[in-house]
Amino acid sequence: MAYSNNVLVFCFFFSLWFLSSYARTNCSDFQFHGKSYESCSHLHTLNSFIHWNYDVPSRIVDIAFRKSERQHGRWLAWAINPTSTGMIGSQAFVALQRSDGTLEAYTSPIDTYGTTLVKGDLSFTVHDVSAQNINGQVIIFARFELPMNGSNVVNHVWQEGPLQDDDTPGSHGMSGDSLRSFGTLNFHSGKTVAISSHNVKLNSRSKIKIAHGIINAVSWGMMMPLGVVLARLRYLPLQEYYPALWFNLHIYCQSIAYFLGIAGGGLGFFLGRQSSSVKQHTCHRYIGGALLVLATLQVLAHRLRPSKEHKYRVYWNIYHWCSGYGTIIMGILNCFKGFQMMDVGIWKNAYIAFLASLAFVAAVLEVSRCYLNANKGTATPEGVSVNVRIEDKA
């Protein structure tokens, strides 16, 4: 009898837990204050929900995006991307829940992976945006007109993250659900579809951006510094047997890097001119332009190189050294600017490891040069006889 009672008590509490869990996950059961929505969907990541009303003739959408967030000092965002899937190009509705519990809602266009969600107008008409906290649920309310592309289906993205000390949004998570929080939403049928990050088709702009980054990282960031290190091979004993080896390696490496850099730079300028609505990354662009000019002057200077005996050769050497190392420094700096914009920490770390390895090789070659120079002054050359003149004394 006692066992049966225990079973009944367990079933009773399990039923309560199941019903409460169902109520939390069934989006249609949520009660808004003075508002109601005809459609809703429980999104597949970050335990988030989207509610909406859609007026087909006017293409006006009323949405309520909500997520359980009991911690203060957090931000929440929901966005639609009219041009592609993913983050870049998204038009976001943002809510900040500050450390004092106050809420702020605004719009923010996203044009870079390193965005701080600054306030700005979206690419479509927005009639209203606000935020509330209802029983621990942070809710973004928005009313806007769908972009006029003839479709009721949109690519949407949602995200959350911490606020920094100055109450500006910090970076969101870079693993798990934070990288899977996007999909498609049909406002007319109510169908939502999750998009696997492995199956996202890159648009042409994304492909050009990836090609631009890879080509420039290889040319300016890797081959140019490698060419400088190869030039130090002239100090090794290998020089006696292959006197032109270091020079040929140096020239070929730098030349290939230069022509690849022209191609990568051209792609970068094309990206900058392709769309006026996308952030231009002015500093990155100016450094890239300066790189092309300085490297071109280096190529021209090689064609005008005077002979070793010429009186102006010393000035040419100074120019070649300054412009060459200036190109190397700006190329490395611009690579790090690119990593920062794309927010690709793993490739940044790999690049740092490459530079460290290259610096180690350069240091070994420099030590070898110093050692060989020191021994050259003390060693007696082979095959040289010493003649001593003996004068007879009368």
C-alpha cells in the first residue's frame, strides 16, 4: 500500500513538472500584456521564441522575440538578413538589459563580424521597436515592413551575449548553439527551418571576401617575410658553391608575393566598391593601398639598381632596406586587421605561430652569420706559406 502511494505521488509531481515544462516550451501559451499574436515558433537554439502577426497586403509584420534571461548585464538580438544567410548583412533589433535592470531597445545594421551593435537605421522601414521584461522573459517588440523582394520567407538570426563595463554589447559565444542560431522563417505559413552551418551556401560576396583574405595572408603576410629570411642565406657557407641561390630564391619569392598581392588587393577594392551599405574598413583599405604603392616602387627600384661600385649604390641600399621592411611591417599589420574584422581567432593564432617560427629561423641565421664572421678573422687560411727573410750578417 505504501509503495502504491509513493508511485501515485511520483506520478503526480512528474505530471506537474511535465505540464510546466510544456507550458514553458509551448510558445502559444505565453501571455503578453495587452498583446496577442496569431503565429509563433520555438526556435531550435538558445531556448528562444518568436511570435508574430503578418498583414499580407501591406507586408507589415509585428514580432515579439523572447528569451528567458534573469541575469542583468546581458544583450539580446533578433535580425533578418535580406541578402544572405548568416550574420553579415543582417538587420538587427537589439535589447540591452543593463546591470541596474533597465532595458533599452534599438536597431542596428550588422556589416562586420567584429560588430558592437551600434545604433543605426535598417535597410527597410521600421515603425516601432521596444523591449520589456515579463516574468524573467526579455522580449523585443518590433513592427516593420518586409523588404520588397516578393517573398514571405526571410533568413533570420538570433543571438545573446554579455554587456561590457560601459554597457556596450560584448562578443557572443563562439561555439555550440551560438554558431547555429540562424535559419529561415515563413511569415505566411509559419514554417521555420534550421540551417546547418555546414550546408550554408556562400554568396558571391562571401566567396570573394574569403579569397581576398587567403590570397593577401599568403602574399603580404607570409611570402614577403619569408623572402627577407631567404636573403640571409647568403651568409652561409652554401654561398661558396651556389653563389646565386639566395638571390634567386629571394627575388622569386618576393615577385610571386607581389603579383598575388595585386590580385588580393584588387579583390579588396572590388569588395569596397561593390556595396555602399557595407562598412568600408577605411584603415584596412588605406594600409592595403599603401602596400601596393610601396611594393610597386620596390619592383621598379630593382630594375634601376646600380652596380656595387657605383657611387649611388649606398643610397639605393638604404632605400631598398627602408621600403622593404616598411612593406613587411604594414603587410603583417594589415593581416592582423583582417583577422580582427573576420573574428577568426584560430587562424590568427596559426599566423602568430608562423611568424614566431620565421623569427626563430632568422635569429638562427643571424647567429650563424656572427659566428662565421668571428671565426673568419682568427683562422689561418690553408695553402698560404709564410716566408721569412734572413739577412746574413757580415
